[in-house]
Amino acid sequence: MKWEYLEAEGRPELEEDQFLTEDLLDLEVYTEDGQLLGTVDEVLNNPAHDILVVGELMIPVVKEFVLDVDLDEEKITVRLIPGMLPEPT
């Protein structure tokens, strides 16, 4: 399954797992164990896949990392791998 993010004028009919980029901005991003990482500041469009920018954290928009997008709850749940989060100082 591929996540799709669409840019469009007006509000198009969207299928499951499709979102407008603007819908993702400012959503809260949580790890699968409930840790709040911050909010989506930007969505970078790249040829391979888009990237969610959450503060200094960059999360590839692929199913392995983005587990759920709940627009009603204004929440994105992600799975991170070791090394993605900055080391605490």
C-alpha cells in the first residue's frame, strides 16, 4: 500500500490512505508507545517518498514509519527506528 498526498484546488474525493498535504500540517505526531514528538511543521515532497518534518526530526512517509493518520483526532502515529531521535544532552 502506498500513501498518497495530493495537492489540489477545492476538496477532491479521497480514497482511504489519501490525504491532502495541507491536512497533515499541524497534526500532533506520536510514537506507537504514546510519546508526543511534536507537530508536523512541513511536508517535503521528494521523488521516492514524502517526508514529515517535526521540529528537527524527519520521518519518511512510508507504511514502515507512518502507522496511522487520524484526521478526526488530529494525530499521526509513527514507528521510529534507533537513531532517528536526537540523543538527549
